[in-house]
Amino acid sequence: MILLLISLTALPLYAQDAPDFVWQRYWNGGGFFESATCYDLLPHEDGVIAFGIGIGTDEEYYFVSVVFDADGNEIESNWFPYIWRFVKINAAFANENGYIISGGNQLFKIDENLDLVWRINYGHIRFTQMGNILARDDGYIVVGTVPDSISMSRTWVTSSKVSEDGEILWQQRYGNGENEFKSDHITSSPNGGYFISGKNDDSPWGPETWIIEIGEEGDSLRVLSYNQYSNSTAFISSEREGLFKITGKIVQYLDYENGERTRLGDLGEFFPRKKIYDVSKFDNHGGILTGFHNRIDEWGNEIDFRLFLLRFDEDFNRRWMLQRSVGFYEGGRAVIQAPNQGYYLAGSMRDSLYVALTESDPVTVHELITPSFPGLFNLGPAYPNPFNCEANIPFFLSKPGEIQLEVFDHTGRLLFCNSRYFNAGNNQFRLNGKGFPTGEYVVVGRFGDRVESRKVVLVK
């Protein structure tokens, strides 16, 4: 989750020693899978759950889910036939127990035992690719790409609302039906709608990337950002004051009100000629991203593929980078924070589904809060504390939901109360001390029946 960065100044690159791996696992279903790739990770009460695709010894494709504990031991796994080929998998916690999964032309739910509950098929099996999922109180918002009804080579961007039971409540599409439009990223907008990012590989003016804003029912409101000559889908992350995106290697900040863009950094300088970013996680104190990169030799061949895990600060300077040599187009696909203040990393390696745990991050980050098991709400320490004007209060949600924030003075008098819906993951409240006198205050956060509090001191 991201707060407004008022200004960013260029600083010299600096680096720290990268953390090492605590453990690495190569999973192939006990030999049943000839190859497998993990595409997404979520926290689990035992450790971490990985979601991916595998090709079995019977040459059929399967969706796979595997749970590893904190020591890297396999706790449970399950797989069932998938329709067609390797596709990117996206996962989210279901509002009611289990997980919502998208990938290819399918959206489906699995329960806590990893068994299939329901499945929806969207469009043509070959040309449809469903993307990110946002959980809402009454269902899920899913974005993706669907083919044109006349020409399968032309595609539209789509968004849809799906109920808890798997019923499509509404579906919208965007584009002109004449080009190859693609999308797989979505984030919330401050007006109750959403931002969708995507690309157009088949524009007469060359590759394009764009971000559009849509309303609560999926109606198109405006194009917020538009970049020609770029063929990398933008990873986007939002907060009240603005929108951050990483397009290929370029990092930009977008103003909600006028769409004005500010270039913040160029992550490509850390890599050789070829850059591919599969997953990006970033916030107002920097972030972590993973993927793979390679070199081009003098004959134009792609060589030296490497998985990387890159930690950068709020000014987009590299703090450390962890690398491993991998096979052709293998590498990192997903990264999430782990309870040890390190990271769970996943992807593919040695033709296997690859999951690893790193040591703790040497860079101190206030937002590193990790729940002990899904469903919990964890409130982190406020910073700065004491504070003069504003204090930031980070928290972690394993599942999306409504958080209520209350502020009390030293006598127990309620001074402030506000509720808001948040997505799963790292989030943050901003406490403004304007109008409050110097003194000690208690900040209380409520999520369901869980309550946590932090003391803050205002000094003027």
C-alpha cells in the first residue's frame, strides 16, 4: 500500500549484503509432474501456500496447490485437471473460507482442503486470460482478456463481478475490438471503483500501455495514463493520494486528479540488456520484486538466465539483490513477506515448482508485519513516534475486509472513529495530529472480533 511521496531526489546507488536462503524446495508431486511452475503465493496458518500449473507424466495439464510449513516441509497438496497449457495463475483469499483462483479462461474456488468448489469458464479456451482478483464484501472483481466474437486474434479487456457462489453478476469490456488489448492488473480507486492496467501489442503506432479508471459497476470513466512504445504491462498499486506503477523498468507516480505523471526511477539499470519482471510488490518505504533476467550474446542469443529478488528503497535505489542461475525462462514469479521478516519466493527451477524462504531482510521496514495465520489483523508500531504532525500506522490483513480505526486520549475519550474496506496484505493508516494537543493517545484497530492497539505520543 502506498502513501503520497511529496518529492523524491536522486541519490547514489548503495547496497547491502543480500540475505541468504533458509531453505529451498523443488516440488514435482512425488515424480508425477514432468514440469511445474508456481505463479502465486498466499500466507497459510502453517506457513505458505503455493498455486501453479504442472504437466503430468500423462502429458495432461493440472492446477496444483501445495502447502509448506515454516521449515519447508510439505504439509498437503492437491491437483486436478486443468483445461489447457501453462497460464499465469492469480490467487486471493475467499470471503468465506478457501481461495479464489483465476487463470486461462477459468475462475474457480477451492476450499480449505484444496478441493474444487465451483468453476466458471470465460470465452474461448485459447485466447482468454483472466487476471487479478479483488475480494469485496459481496463477491469478487476479476479482470482479464477475452477474444472478439468475430476475430479470435483481436481481444478486449474485461472486468466482471462474481458472487460468492460463482455467479457472474455483471461483465464489461474495454477497447475497440480492432487491436490486441490485454490486461491482468487491478487496484481500488478512491471513488469506490477501480483502476485497470494493461497493454495493446497490436496498435498501428506501436506497443502501448495504459491505465483506465472504471466505476463500481465496471463502466469506463477515463483513461488515467497512456504510454506509447512500451510492451510491458504496468504493475500498479494505489492509495488515497495517488497511483504508482512499474511499466517494464520505469517507475512512475500518477496523480489521481489530473493524471499527471512523475518519473521516479529506472529499475532497469540493475540488470543486463534483457529485463523481465514477473511480480512486483512495492510500498512507500520501497519494496521487493522478483522475476528473471538474462544477457544477449554477440550472436543475439539469450543466455545466462538468472532468478532475482531485488530490494529497493523509497527512492528506488537498490539495497540488495539475491540471484540464482536458472534454466531457460525459469525464475521468480511471486514473493510475499514471511513471519521471520524475510520473504517467501516462488517460481520454477529444475523443471519443478520452486518455493524458498530467505533470511530476514537487513533493511529495516516498518511495514514488515506478518500474521500468525490467515484471517488475523496485525497492527504495527506507529512511526515516527513521538510525532509532530502525522504518524503512519501500518497493519497487515491476511484477508480483505473492513477495518475500524479509533483514537482515544489519555482519559479514554473517543476523538476519532472511521471505517474503511482494505484488501489483503500490507496497508497503512495515516493519523493527522492537527487539532490535537500535545499528549499521549491510543490508536485502536478493529477487524471482526479482533482488536489491537498502539500508543502514540504527539509533541508540538
